[in-house]
Amino acid sequence: EAGVAQSPRYKIIEKRQSVAFWCNPISGHATLYWYQQILGQGPKLLIQFQNNGVVDDSQLPKDRFSAERLKGVDSTLKIQPAKLEDSAVYLCASSFGQRGDNIQYFGAGTRLSVL
Amino acid sequence: DAKTTQPPSMDCAEGRAANLPCNHSTISGNEYVYWYRQIHSQGPQYIIHGLKNNETNEMASLIITEDRKSSTLILPHATLRDTAVYYCIVRVNTDKLIFGTGTRLQVFP
């Protein structure tokens, strides 16, 4: 079974530029998550989708971050404009969302460096 | 905020059992204990979860105390590839995962 795919693996940009990350969840998984992981900390949830609808975006800095999941499969997370403090690893995860255990499976992440 | 307390780091000799403790004194009756680990430069990986009873799978065993206020993750025969940060998380199954800073396990030869 293929896992959660993310691209790119690494991205370096200057502050005030824009950047986008892509995620392809495990086939059949209805729920998709985006996390931000700053160095030395655990991942923090940014946004959760159930199919193509947003379930939780309470921690998403909406003035600069946006995410979409058109057609309820792939998802894109965008930052515009980027700040130095956005340097982090951005992780995508997916789960069936309907099952009782609701285990989340994570991709390898995209490491963003903002200079 | 994370609802669990874990030691920041632990060491274990290769081939020995690694016992990782977790305190969750405010756990609710419908909250499960989940364990994930994160190997360097990878995303978190699910290990095991449980509600009341002890659980075992091909990766590890989870021992939950009778009062459910603490638990221990056991890796029976640690290898160098088990070196990682281990996260203990309590949650209702429909809730989001809230990660703390975890325990950094270093397995040495």
C-alpha cells in the first residue's frame, strides 16, 4: 500500500515570497491533516479536512496560510507571504476518518527554510 | 496543551528492552492512549494504542495501569533503528492529535 506522498521534500525561499506544498493521501482516506513542526517541538495541527470540507482550521494563520482539498483527494498548503518564523517541516497525514481507531499516517514532510 | 508527561530523553542498549513511561493523570474515561514515534527526517509513525487493557503488536507492547493514570511502552528488543522521538498522546478517537515534546530514545551498540 502506498503511503502519504508529499512534495517537494525541501524548499528554500526568501521572506515575503510565496510557497506551496502538495500532499497525496493514502487511497480511500477521507480525512487529511496538515501539521507544522518547528525544530525541537512536536507537530502542531494547522488544518483538518473531511473529504473536501474543513473540519478544524483554528490554528491556521489565515492572514498568510491557505489550504484546499479540491475533489476530496489531493491537497495544497500555501504560504503567502512567508515570514522567517515559518521555517519548519510541514507534514501531511491522512486517516480513514470513519473508523473507530482513526489512526493517522504521515508523509515524510516538506522542510521549508525562509531566509 | 499536551495532556501527558514524558521524560525528555532515555538511553537503551541494543538488544535490551526499552521501557518508555508516560504519565496522563487527567485522562478521561473515553480517552485512548496512543504512541507514535518519529525517526530523524521522517514523519511520525503510529506504534500502538489502547484504552484499558494491555496491548501488543509486532512493534511493541503497551502496559496501562489499572487507574489509567500512567502507561509504559515496551520495545522488547531495541535495535539501533529504534532510535527516535517517542510521543505519548491521549485522545478521544475523533479528536486531533496533540503532540508534546516526547522522549528522545537513543539506542546504543
